[in-house]
Amino acid sequence: MPGVISIRVKIYYPLTCPTSVKLLGLLKERGLTDEIELIDVKEHPLSAISKGIISVPALEINGEIVDFGPVNLSVILDTLKGYKRGVEKEPLKIMLHDVLDNLFLSLIVYLRGDVYPILEYTLTVNKALKDRCICILGFIKNEIKQCGRKLYEEIKERLKKTIALNFIRELYWIRGKKLMKEEFENLYPISIFAHWVLARSSIARIGLLHDMKNNKVLMTRIKELGTHIMENWDKYWEKVIEEQGKIKGSINKL
């Protein structure tokens, strides 16, 4: 409703993200869209990347990114109405949740076989520590250093699912229909699939893993990922097609 928000608020979103579409619908229902600057990252990708945003929707208040990725919609709405942020999950769980909600972060962790790289992503660390004592960061770093590989093994199958669904979404967006397994195998032999995996785990060539021919551990992980996709082919296609249909229906109501 007019006049509720007295702060500068931006929301970064794409219309391919179910959470973003749901958030936009809720903002419209509550009459908040006129008070917020809405930025479609499809049309303005550099505006998001320049702030380090790789996971959407993202909420910026007065120039500070305060929430992004697997956001709590009710917390965002309450924040926009001026209420204090609610108590969230433990920082380590928040960080792992971010990883499992984002293709780029999932690939970085999966290909390296360790959760430790997430500590280098400042936005996730800051989000996990929001409204908490900074000294807890030392505890998190120590925990991940000691248990990073164990944590990786615990979420490995979920990482593969996140990556697989995002890969199939891209196939759906490009082709507009389900691709049969046989056609996929012809179009995406392991070398082409590996190229997609390695390229999508980096921004341009920054952090690009290479030496694919000689890195047996890396190729084993990529082959495992390919096997996981093939074993769940029909199930994931049904999920993506149903999800994208709902997104289209929701966009039409915006």
C-alpha cells in the first residue's frame, strides 16, 4: 500500500524462477510493486553480476543485499513492511541451503568434492551471519575445514539433482519440448556434456576447471552426473515441464 516503504528497495528476479514469480505475485497482491524497483536480470544481467548476485530472487535495501536465493517469502514481505527480520536457521545450514538452490554454487561444490569453496562466496557468508556475532565465522570455517568432505558426501545426491534439473530446464528453454534420451545421447556425448558442466561452473573463464583429459577424479564426477541424469530422465522432465507450465500461468496473472 502507498507510503508503507520509506527505504530504497530493489528486487532482482528472472521470470524463469518459480520463487521470483511467486514473490512478484505476492507483492502485487499486497500493493507493494509501485514502491519497489523491480529488475529483470534477463534484461539487465550486469546489474546483478556487478553486485555479486548469482542467485535470485535477491532483495536489496538501501544498497545492501539482505537476502537472495532460497528466500523466505514471508520474511521478505515483513522486511518490506518495516518489521525486524525473523530468526533463521543455523548459519551452516543457511549456507548449504544456498548451495543446493543454485546451479553455479552446486557445480562448484560438486566438481571439487568439498563444501569449503562456499566460504569464498561473501554474499552467502554475510547472509548466514546476518544479525549474528561475527565471531561465529571462525567456528563455521573450522567446521567446514574439518568436515567439508563429509558434508559434501551428505549432500552429494542432492547436488546432482539440483544440477540435473537445471540442465534439463536449459534443454526445455532452448527446445521448448521434451528431448528423448536417444536424441540427447546423440547431441550430448560425454565430451559435450562435460564442456557444459565445466563452463557453467565458472563465470566466463574465471575459475574454469580444465585438464579434463588427465583429471580422472573430475571426469568420474562428470560421468556420475551424466548417469544420474539418464537414470532420472523422465522423472526430471515431468517435474520441469509441470513447473514451467505453472510459471507461465503465474506470469499471465502478473
